[in-house]
Amino acid sequence: MIRTVALLVGVIIPSLVLRELVESEFGSGPMADISAVAVPMTATAWLAPYASYRRRDALLWLVGPGIYVFTVIAWRVALAPHRDWRPRPEEKAHMRWSRDPEHAGTWLLTEPVGDTRHTPSR
């Protein structure tokens, strides 16, 4: 949970600071509003493949539920590499059940999938 909160704070605080800087320079308006979601959208797009989400889910920041989606992504990334959620069909071939008694019933990613390319290939 601490990792999740750290990820949320690490994204939201810079977002608010950027909004204040843009607002002080250009005034309140659409530019300030868009700057407020620029950092969270970027973080969501970057972390989404780690959590079985698509990069395009970052666009949800523009319509409202972005904070919820990012919270779920942050929670899942904090639990990595052991996953308690069902993998997407294209990930299933690269997953296996964890045999570790401490993480029984979770999935373990064995190699990178799709556009993630975050984990080194073996």
C-alpha cells in the first residue's frame, strides 16, 4: 500500500505544481487544465502495460475516471511481479502460476509481452 501511495503522490504533486506554473504564466484556462493532466497521462501510459492495461487508457484522464484507472495501475504495479488479476489473452502465454507458497494463487510474468519491453528478454 505504501508503494501505491508513493506512486500516486509522485504523480499528483508534480501535476499540481505544473498546473500552478502554467496558470501563473498564462492564466487560468484550457492550457492550465491540460497541463494538470499531462503528467498523470504520461505516467499512466508508461505504467499501463505493467498492469495489463493498454497505453490508450491514459486518455481517460481527459474525461474523468483517470484517477481511478491510475490508482488501479499503481496498485497492480506495486504488487508486481506477482499478479492477482487475470492476464489479458495476449499475456497468457507468457504467464505461469506462482509456486511460491507465500504467493500461491497469483500469476507470474516470465517474459515481456507486447509493447511493454520493460523487462529484459531472456
